Amino acid sequence: MRDGDIIVTQDVNFYYGSFRALTGVNISFEKNRVTALIGPSGCGKSTLLRLLNRMNDFIEQTRVEGKVLFEGRNIYDPEVDPVEIRRRIGMVFQKPNPFPKSIFNNIVYGPRLAGGMSRTDLESLAERSLKQAVLWDEVKDILGQSAMMLSGGQQQRLCIARALAMKPDVLLMDEPTSALDPISTAKIEELMEGLKKDYTIIIVTHNMQQAARVSDYTGFFYLGRLIEFNRTGKIFTTPDMKQTEDYITGRFG
Amino acid sequence: MRQGSMKWRYLKQGIFLWVVRIAALIIAAALGGILFFIFVNGIGAVDWTFLTEPPRDSMTAGGIMPAIIGTVYLTLGAVLVAMPLGVTSAVYLSEYARSGPAVRFIRIGINSLAGVPSVVFGLFGLSLFVVYLDFGSSILAGSLTLAILILPTIIGSAEEALKAVPQTFREASLALGVSKWQTVSRIVLPNALPGILTGSILGIGRAAGETAPIMFTAAAFFTTRLPGSVFDEVMALPYHIYVLATAGTRIEETRPLQYGTALVLIALVLGVDLAAIVIRSYIRRKKRW
């Protein structure tokens, strides 16, 4: 384990019933960096992402082997509270999924239930989070309106703001722009650059240009194995493995 | 040639459209027919006295006020018991239960319960509530019996309503480090509320109209006294119709009273339905996704 690593997986296997979706995954995520996970559909990259904040707990008949160390502690230890883990490791999904509530209530939903915050605290938290997600200027006058009225790109930034409002250490993003148009995509990529200072970001993406643009490290997965993991610049110019090269040059996938 | 086959296709489409339309019309007409028939035959008997006074002269004259009150109490009691129980079960089945033999067994149980003839519920209520638990023939025993009767309807529709809440809402909430129970109570249940209300409306209609379950457990042949507690017997509209039509002293003469009672029962059920539909559509308009 390197010094700057915040999450490290050790020999992780994952099963859906008897199907093994991940095999012997060892990967480490450096603090305050963007790490991209790429690979063809069904390669296990999203499965790995959801393992990191225990979202796979909710899928029936799944099993994890190995360790996922978050700040040195295995999050699959029986005494670890998964709810606590999810507060510190936030997640943004493929499709924007705001609640059918007002913009304001979407942002403060998590912190309010976590408790201990006054109305003023919540208001300043909402402003801070929306500014971080570069949405504040567009919504500051309509905070009371339904989040469902926003455009898809705005909704996704709202979901990012909602995740940030929990003040997590890590932000997991599962193909966050695949349902968005190019302009909205560009906005989200831009804001990720700004978030790096305060958060560790792990992003699953199908879009290789996106991985190349936003990430510092890239992991290439194929058939449930981590084939290659390295600095993004290296992966996209001189990959060590033939399979990686074939995938990024578009020979399969 | 081409022109001809196109025409034939349009013709077929037209015929099919009419078949579907007529099928729908027949159903609407049957319902309308029943309502019209009851209305025409019953409206003559319904006046202020009919609604506000107890029966007189061996139930050949006077009103049906005790039966109206009785039905309202029984139905209300049934829904008050069945709704919390049913919604809680539905939450368990839809949100917590992991699929397995135990859950399959529960589901089979619920489905079988829905298929049990209502007179069996009546006998069950008689032996459990009236005799064994010694509630006597009472509002309590009748309400509990009706509650069991409408439980499958409420569980079924509540479960469907819960399942209709998008999975992405649950994921979004859970991923924020919100506990499962908070996710259910803050996100899932509020969004399922319109559907849950629909089920309860159907339950109300069913409970108000049933005769067999209450005839051994709650319904009095005749009483002018209004119930003072849940341990009192009451008259009830469906049972009153049954009594007038089968066991009354002068069955033919009391026909108008029978139709009048039926009309009041239908109006009561439709009124409840209407109120609930208004509430539901109001909630639905507020929550859109």
C-alpha cells in the first residue's frame, strides 16, 4: 500500500450466484486523483465500483472474497457499518436520479437525515454544494422548484451536488455522462477537474476519450480481471499489454 | 391490386377498432344498467326520514339509519386494522424479504386468502373472534373479520405500488448513507402512497358490501339502539337488504325499501371511492417523476 492511497483492494473476487464477475482484483486508488476504470461491457468495472461503497449488498445472492481497504480498514469486516461507509464514499449514477422533491430538498436530504444541522447550516451547505457542482448560478433563484423540471445535464450536476453535500472523501461515478449531450458532458468533465482538490474520484466510463481527458490513472478490465493499471498517459500511449492496446485502438469492445 | 389490399387493411383495422369499442361499451352499459335499475327502483324510498330514522313496524316502514351507521363503523374498523397491517406486510415483502421458500409460502398464503369464499371468513370470525376470544357478535368481531377479508387486496395493491417506485430512488438514497428504514419511510412510502390509497379504496368498497362475513360476527337483525362501544352489535346495510329480501315479514311489500337500501349502500361506496380518488389525484399531481 502506497502512502497516498485511500482505497486498496486485495485479491477481490465477486460472485453473482455461481457466476464469478471479478477475479483476483488488486488495485489502489490514490487520494485526490481521478482514476478511470475502462473496459468492454460486462468486464466487471461497474461491479468493482459498487463494491467500493457496498452498494452490491442490495443485490441478492452475491458474495465477496478478499479485502477492500478504505483508509487501511477492510470495509467488509463484520463490525463495519455499511451506512457509515456510504456517507464517506458517495456515488453518482449513470442516469440522473433526483428525488421528486424540490432542488433544495434534494441537496439537503442526506445531511438532514444524518442530523445535527440547523436550517441556516443546511442553507449554506446547499449553496456550497451547488457551487462545487457548478449549478448554483442556474438554480439559485428556483431552489424551491421541483428537481424534475431541470434538464438532464442539470439533474446530473444536482446529483453530484447532492453527493457532495454529505462531505464524502471519495466520489464514485458510474458512467455519469453516458445519458447526457456533449455540452453537459463537457461541463461535468470540467467540474471534475475542480473537485480533485478535495475529493478522490473514481469514474467508470465507456468513453475512452473521456478517460484520457479527465483521469490521472486508468485501469483496464477484461472478463472480470484487471488487465493493466497505470498512469493514464502511459495506458493511452504505450500500454504494456496487447489486450489493452487492442481495446483502446478500437480493435474490440 | 396494391390499392385494393390497402383498402382491405384499413377495413380490417376499422372492424377491429369497433370490436374493441363495443366490448368496452358493453361493460360500461352493464354497469350503467345496474346503477340505473337500482336508482330508478330505489329513489322513491329514499328521503330524509329514510336516512335518519330507525325502521318501524317490523321493518316494513321507517328508515335505515342504524344500518348506515353500522356499515360505516364496520368498514372504518376494517380499514383501520387492515391498512397498517397490510401496508407493513407489503413493505416487508417488497423491501426486506429475500426471495426464498419462506417468502414464496407467504405469497401463496396471501393469494389463497384472496380466493377464500367470504362465508368462510364469516365462520372463521365466528369461531375465533365471537366465540373463542369472546368478543360476542360485535363491531369489533365484524371489523376484524372484514379486515382479514380485505387484507389480500390491500397487501397486493400496496406491494404493487411499492414496486412501482423506481429502483433508482432507493439507490440514490442508500448511496447517500441513508439507512434502509429511512429510505423506505422518506422516499419509498411517500411515493407509493397514491397506489396504496387505491388499494384501500378497493378494500373499503369490498368491506362495505359484504354480507356473509358479518352475518355471524356483527350484524343484528334489528336494533334501534346505536352502538355504544365496539362490543355492541350493529345493523348493516348489506345484511339489512338480505334480511328484508329473505326473512322479512312482508317481502314483496318491502321491495322499495330493499332497493332504497341498496341505493344508499352504492351511494356510500361510490362516495368513499370518489373522495379517495380526489385525494389520490391531488397527491399524484404533487409528486411527479
